[in-house]
Amino acid sequence: MSSCNQNDEVTSNQISTDISVSTSVNSISWVTPLDLNQSIESALNYSYGLASESETEKQQVFNIDSSEVNATIAFKTEFQDVYRDLNPLNNSVTINLNKEEAPPQGIELKADGPGNTYELINSVLAPGHNPIEAPDCSHEAFGEHIDEFFDSELNDNVFRFHIHVLPDNDRCINFDRQRNEIKSYNQSPDNLLGIQNETVVYTWKFKLPSGFQSSPNFTHIHQLKSVGGDLESMPMYTLTTRKGTPDKLQLRYAETDSQITLEETELEPFIDTWLEVTETITYSSSGSYAIEIKKISDNSVLFSYTNSSIINWRPNAEFVRPKWGIYRSLINEQDLRDESVLYNDFSITEIE
């Protein structure tokens, strides 16, 4: 009898209260562990009743595949004789967890109106550095060879790449050619460089002016160039316009140190109209490549090429970089004229 009275006395000395955990959501979608931890902490609500938080312990236990988490609250061992929990059933909750794939990592370069054009390009393609290869040094009187203006057809601000038969050259280094291009390079953020076994999507818009004249040698308006190794001077892929009968748009490819034409078509339908390009490449010795060029005004496809098994990685390469602009031979300068080629909405997105 005295033993029962002693237990009753201990029980009567305990403080009756209710501690609990509840959640504002039944499930959480997450991408990174940081996202998950922050979302769980935001979703959980704890009540300590007459106890203090320091007298309780909270735990989160994940199941083996992290598809759910069980959150609990209990009195610490040293306080279990001090408090009596009035409702132990509300001391745990379970939240379902849905892991999502990380969104593709990429950048966009979009014209924002006249002024500070070089600064804008640098800030996206190589912050604090210079990814512009323009002929300014040979034509200082003209000033910067890339500017921006509002294009009424596209109804947007766009980039304008200028090139002049005289006196422009290739950065005051090479004089049998001329170049006005932007690029990513070794000073660019890592997500702007194509590396081995990575899949990258490049998109952009461009417009060749009415009367556009091409060199019979080469006029590149886009390049993918491998950096590192003995083959880096030869572009891996180029979009090339070429004087002929008729003029052509060519997709050129070089596995090693010589180019071949993968696909070509007449250039005329590409003149004086805005075009949108999507180029997808897997950088691998057993890679893949696809390109599509659409006419923006009616969404019609003017050019496409796909290859699911092609060598897209060179020995000792470090990375591959894209280039956009005008790069043309001056060997037959009589076939050329001053040009202004328009570009906008560049994007580089790593998808794998």
C-alpha cells in the first residue's frame, strides 16, 4: 500500500503539459539538400507547453531512400520525471519528400538598349575580363564594333556586329582576315565551357542584312572551338556562308585538322529575316550533334541536321567554347562589302 502511495506522490509532483510537433505541409519537393533542410524547418511547428525548448529534444529521421522524413519531439531524459505529456500522439509527424532534378544551369545574354554594350557582354560571358574579339584597334575612328539598337521587326533591343572591308582586320594580329566575335573562354564561368561527357544547348537569334555578301573562302557566323591539344586552331563546327552559284549556308565539321561539309543549303532564304537557332551537342568521343534554324516570322524550319554518333572530343582538349559574330577571309576582298549582322538572345545551358 505504501509503495502505491509513493508512486502516486511522484506522479502528483510531475507537471502535466502537452508538447507537440505539427507540419504545415504534407509533402515537400526539393532539389538540393540545402533546399530540403530549409523547407523542412519552415514546415515544422513545435509547441513546448509549460516546458522550455531546452528541456526537449527534436529529431528528424529519414527513411532509406529519403522519400519521407519523420519529425519527433520528446522530453530529454533528465526531464522525463519533471513533466507528464498529456497527449503523446501528437509528438511526431511524417512528411513525404519528392526529389526533383536540378534545373538546367545556363546563362542568357540579351541586348538591353544603346550604350555600355561591351560592359554588358563582358558581365555575362566573362565577368571582369574581355571575351570580345573586335577589330577596334585597326579602326579606332569607328569606335566599338558591336553596339545595340531597337529593332522594329523583332520588336526588341538587339546587338549589331559591324565589319568593314577596310581597315578592319583580325585584332591587329592577322591581316588576311577580319574578325568581330564574342565568345566564352578560359576566363569565363565554368558553366559556359563545354567539357567532356557534357551535353550543352546553345540558342540564339540572328539576321543577315539584305544584299549580304560572303567570301568564297570562308565567312563564319558561328563556331564551336576546342581549346587545348594540337587541334585547337581548327574549329570543330562552324556555320559558314560561302559565295557560289548560288551562295550557300554550310554546316562545317572537323574531327581533326581538316573540315568537311555536313549539310548545306541555298543562303537566299536566310537573308533579311530574323532566324532562331537551337544547337545541341554532347561533348564525347562518341557524341551527338543537332542543329535547327527556324524563321521567326512563321516558325518554319529552314535548316536542320542531326547526328547521333559523331566524335565531339579531341585528344588533350580542355574545353569547347562557342563563338558568335563575323569572321571572314580577306583573300578575295573584292567579293565583300561592309556588313552589319544582328544577333540577340544568346543562351548557353548545360543539361547533363
